[in-house]
Amino acid sequence: MAEDLKQMYRTIVTDHFPPVMEISFVNGADRQTLVYERASWEIAGKRKGLRYGENPGQEAALYRLVNGNLVLGDTRSILPGRYLASDVELLQSGKHPGKTNVTDADNALNILRYFTDRPTAVIVKHNNPCGVARAESLLDAYEKANMADRIAAFGGCIALNRPIDRATAEAIVRQYAEVVVAPEFEDGVMAIFEKKKNLRVMRIRNIERLQDWVGERVVDFKSLIDGGIVAQWSFVPEARSPEKLMPAVCTYKGREYRVNRQPTAKEIDDMLFGWLVESGITSNSVIYVKDQVTVGIGTGEQDRVGVAEIARDKAYRKLADRYCFEAWGIAYNDMKDEDKRREIDARVRRENGGLTGAAMVSDAFFPFRDGIDVGLREGVTAVIQPGGSENDYQSIEACNEYGAAMVFTGQRSFKH
């Protein structure tokens, strides 16, 4: 154990990973090999790889795909040389990047690739989004994403799909961020970022054509503790447009159940937005979105009703913090004035934590209606989920009782 506990976070670990890695898939005489080259950056006159892995002291290396391709059945892997997070341009290194910085940036781009038509901001922490927002300007998108969960965004990775302008840069440096990723930086922006010496500024020019990565697949490896590996193709959400959504209909014991109300155009926009954000969230997950902004994000829970409640509770807490910060400039948890706290609490309760009129998004079906009831009781008006439960009829009955719309995607969106 290090004697200086703070020093271990600053230490760049010497790793022993080789400069080239090959992974071959062999079937008799047929061999398909993916060739990877170790990535590093020129920092202070030296070539350096990752600072460390997920924890200080863990050796780690970043590799980019430079050659080979893989075809299994009708599925083909992404061709080499089309780099995003594996080949970032470090304009400002700050503290040397580690594994988490790169994987946070990668998952931010995983979400961002579906939202190329409007300025969009994704803020990721521990490989899950804290806030995602789309707006007419980059500054507006960033501020909405940040205020969706200002506390969680502290120290996060901010990914933007437009060149960063000075107004957005000034907003970013008002709080602490670890990483900023964008396709370009307008004149004067880097001078603003230089005020934050530990900020890592990454330029990835391919963000300008990020939509080209939609539908692409890579081999996703999951390592087991005995050295074994599970290899799977990466997930591709098929429901990316309104015509891919299915009306919520099912049959139970010979009776057809059908949701009574069809979603409005605005509800469809929010449901698709939430469904595609959902593809970048650890399962089990339930999220709430409204007006193209995440309102409450529940991640990585073992039961669906529990994660629906966590997302609801977070929506209440984050809205209270936002109102407190906007009115008094301090976090809700630091507010000592009981009258002001009661005033904020009452406002948040009146607004149901911002959930009234929101869309509820679930990465898997609801096994019973208790999960979907959590959102409906708060005034959610639209629900999107895969469908396919034996008890889908319960969810349909619940929506009809509340006058809510619901659609099925026909596809689960687990991410572990």
C-alpha cells in the first residue's frame, strides 16, 4: 500500500503490455485476425499510455484496431482505422488520462452517435450518463444536461457534438470536470480551458460524422475470473424511428389487451430520445425524460420496480438541488434555512419532481404492473419498453387507467 495515499492517484503505472495485440478466430483452416496497436500520447516530450486501469496500480493499455476484419454469419465487424475514443487528440492533458476517462468518453459517444441533427450534450460518470440534453444551441444543451444532475456531473466527462464556442467553454469551467470531448474548439476556447490545469481536453474530429457509427458492430469481450471469455456482438438498437415502434398489444388467456391512447408526436420524440439514451446505461435501468432532457436516471439495479423508484427519487432530489442552486447558489444539502428548504420541497412535490408529462423508459419488460405504476402515479404520460412479458396485459391496463400511451420496441436493451 502506498504511504502517500494521494500520490497513488498521480502515479503513472509502468505497464508491460506489448505494442501489438492480435486476436484470431480460428475455424479449421479459416483464420480471421484482428490486429491492434497500442495507443499513447506525446506528453512533456515522452510517449505515455494510460495512467492506470480502473484503480491506481492496475496496469492497463489502450489499443486501437489497425488491421483485419471479422465476418461471422451475416454480421461484419467495424473496419479498422475508423477511430473515436481509441485515438483521441489530447489538446490539454491535465492529469494524465486513465482507463475510466477513455471508457467514459467512449460511452458518451456511444449515446451521442444517435443525436447528430441537433446540438447535444452527454455527461458521463462511471460509464453511465448523469445528464443528456438536446437543444437549439450547444450552450443550452450543456446547461440542461448539467442541471439534470449537477452533483453527479461533478468530475464527469462532457461530450459535445458541435465545436465548442466560448460561451459553452465559460459555462464548463464554472464547475469541475475531468474530461471534455468535442470535434473542434473555436478561437479562444483553449485559453479558457487552460484555467483548469487538470482538465483533459480531447479532440475527436470524427464526431462531426458520428452518425456513420450507427448500426456498426464490434466484438464485445467479457472476461471471466477463470480466464475464460464471453464474446458477443455489440448491441444495436433497432427502434430508432417512429415507424419502428409497435402499439402496445397483447393477448392473455384468449383476450386481447390494447393500449387505448396513441402517443403524440412530442411523446414519440421523447420516447425515442430516452430509448437511445437507454442503450448506454447499465442494466437494470429505468429512466424518465422530458422535452429532450433526462429527468431521472436509475441504473444497475436488480429489480425493475426498485430501479423505477430510484429514478423517481433521484428526479425529486435533483430538481430540489437545481431549484436551490438557481435561487441561492448553494446545494440543497447545504441549505440550513428550514423555511427555504420547506419552500423548495413544496414546489418539487407540486411538480412531482418534474415527472408530470414525462416519458418513462425501461430497458426490459415490466414483469408486473408495480414497476410501471411508479411512473404513472407521478404523471408520466408515455411509456416505452420492449414488451414480451407474460403479464404485458397488466402494464396495458395500468396505462389505460391513467390515460397514458405506451409503445413496444420488440427488443431488449440490456447493458452489463
